Amino acid sequence: MVVGRVVGERLARTACRPVFLSGSVAVGLGNAASDIDIYLIEPGGVAVREQLFTEDTRFDVHYIPYPTLQAAVDRVLRSRLVAIGPAAGQSVAHADVTLAVHLHQGEIVHDDGRLAPLRERLAASPLTLRKAVINHWVLDAAGRCEDFTGLRGSVNADDQEAGLLTARAMLTAGAKAVAAAADDLHFGEKWVWHQLARSAPPGFPQEHCRQLVRADPLGGMTGLRVEDVVAFAQTCIAAAATLGWQGIPLGQWPSWHRRNGPLVRSASYAPRAYEDGIVLIGPGSRHIHLKPDVALVWSLADGARAADIADEAGRLRDASPAYHVLHAGRCATLISRLADAGLVHEVKGAQRSGRTGAGGAWPAP
């Protein structure tokens, strides 16, 4: 980083422009072979990129017009991701989120008074920026889950290889969603293990995650079931889309491994997070909108007993206004209705909890 500051300062003096450093090295990731990203802010024009080299370091120099940077920050901070309404399903452009993250995490080398206020605005709304990053990885992981579901049953050898790559990408995106929920926002996928090493919530099974990514779930590896891979990826997405989305530390997530109770989420659905709840995408492009509290109950059904879900939801009632209504009676009703909708099922032979609560039409009130 020292050489990055030196080069950044020289560029700032030469061009008389604001400059900040970002990228993997700037956020404590990277290694000796990593390049250094330098952002030089221009008064106008279009964004361009060039590379500079010293004997042993490569610099990616990004020339960013100030109006582009300002507009990106504005769009990220104004964003409200919703599942219902005219703007339903719309996400903030990835380029905007990436640029905002680079500024938020970067090191300002030279400023003319314009960079610091933009960064202060981002710092004042940390959950808004975090949600934009969580949204990216949740969408990515959910899409991979859908793809993997389609590939896993194929007998075509090429589909099997595609399934292996998709499973690894699915798990990586789920792990990145967990890191993002911990406010470790760097986008580079290859640094996910470094991010988890420093930011994973207490109890997160890093070694288990690593083993799943390295394994071949479709190759008949002893002791590994395809269902284990799907369940763990789904759990990572669900935790980030519920607790992470509400700004609750993922250290409060009760279990990262599937338990031995009878109530299990349907593996056919992948969650996507929004301000007004979660949308489950299932077979035949089936879309089911769950309110935030309903989504949490669905997420907690990871081989749990009904009593476990009620206890765990109860402990989270005061963590977010979205979960205030999750008293024991409502949890029982929601479990029943989720089961009626085919979103939760009871595993035969597991210790049964005895489903309680009235049935009724979906969605739950």
C-alpha cells in the first residue's frame, strides 16, 4: 500500500485531481501478486481505465468522472428494493454498488473537498450499502441454486460437469452473502476465505463450507449428499436475507447445520430478499412472497422441531421490528400454513413435534 500511496500522490499532483485507493490490497486482502486500484476523479467525460507498471507491481488506474461517482452514491442511498409495486424486483446497478463500495472502503490520498462528503454519506447509512451488496450475492446464489436443481438430475456427462461448477459457485455466493452481512463488502470472489477468516460470525462452519466447495457433490463422494450442499447454501442465503437484511448480527443465527428434527424447508425454493419480505423462487418459476416474519420461520425450518422454531424466533423478536409479532402462537400457525403450501415438510422417521395451529389459505395473515 505504501507504493500505492506514492503513485496515487504523484498522479494527484500531476493531474490536480482527487484520488483514492481501493481494491483487495486496500481492504486488507490480496497478496504480493495483487494489483493496486487507483481511482482518479475527473471533472467530467467518461470512465476509462489504464494500467501502469513498476518492476514488481501493477496499478489499475480508473479515471472516474465526479458526476458518475456522485450519481452512483445517490442511486445506492436512494434504493429501496421491493417485491411488490411498480419497482418490484429491481436492483441497484452492480456498477453503482461496486463504485460506492470502493469509495466507502477506500483510502483517500488527495481530496478537493468532494470525496469526503460522499464517503460520509455512505458511512451514515451502512445498512443501505450493506443491503445492496447482500442483494447481489443473494440473487447470485439463488440463481445458482435454480441452475443446480436443473442440472443435478441430468445423466448427461457435460451437465454433470456444469453441475459441479454451479454447486461451487452457489456455495461461494452464499459464503459471500454471509461475509457481506458481516459488513465485509469486498466483491472479489477469490478472497472469500480470507473474508470469512476475519469476518465470519461465531459458530459459522468455515471448514465445512470449504470442504463442500472442494468436493464433487455429483461424483458419488462417500459421505457427501447433494442435499447437504443445497441445504447449506440455502441456509447461508436465508441467514443473510433475514437476519443480515435486518441488520442483526449473524452470530444470532441458531444453526448452520441441518438438525435432526422433523420440519425441513423445501429444497426446491431459493430466497431473494426485499424490504417488504422475501420471494421464494421455485419449480416452474413459481414466485411466493413471504412477509419478513414468515420468511424467518421458513428459514429456521432446517430440521427443527416446532418448539425450537418458536423459541428461536422468540429470541429474535426484539432484534428487529419486523419480527415483533413472532409469538409462539403465530409461529405455530405459520408453520402449519407453510406446510400446507408445500414450503416446509415433515421428514418421516424424525422426532416429531406434533404440528399445532390452525390451517388455512395461503398467504398467512
